[in-house]
Amino acid sequence: MEDATLTNTMLFDFFGELLTEKQQEYYDLYHNEDLSLSEIASIAGISKQGVYDIITRAEKKLNELEQKTGIIKKWVQNKEGLLKAEELVNELKSRENSDSRIIEIADELIKVLKGEQCSL
């Protein structure tokens, strides 16, 4: 993943529940709500350094979890694979010589790829 903001958001979405309550709160305020360390320190009633330390520990833990599990990397690969599969199914549907059964199956495959109910 290229965008640091997207990476931080995904790390929090996938692993945030594994952080302490304070780590969750401060991480969310800093990365998702875009508050400064000073603003968070003022809200929390602690020093800016204290907020920085808590957020840094949270970031380290989230990154270690992703390094160990690779869940986000796998999720991104799966999403890309599903998009490619949908593209191929749409290409199959658009073929001039496609019979009605192929088109019906292609429509059902698209539903499956999108997580919708399949009627076959």
C-alpha cells in the first residue's frame, strides 16, 4: 500500500481491537480525526510526550501484527483478484457469440464476486 493514511486506517480497522483503550483512542484521534499531539494532550490531560509515546507504541504493535500475519496484504491481493475476476466475467458476457446460459452464469458469478445472493 502506498498511501500512509490508508495504511494507518486499515491497520486500525483490522487490528485496533487488540490495542489498549487509550491506544485505540489516541491512535484514532491522531490518525483518523487528524488531531495534533498537542490537541490530544490537552483533551487527555497528559503531556504531549505521553501522547506521542502511546501512539508510537500503538503504531509499533499494529505494524508488528501485520508483519506477523500479513492479513492486510492478503486482503488487498484478494480484493484485486476479485476485481480482475469480475472484469474477466464481464468480458466473457460481452462476447458476441455468448449463448444465454453463459451470460446467465456470468451474471451469477458477478453476484458471487460482489457478495450478493446467488440464485443458481
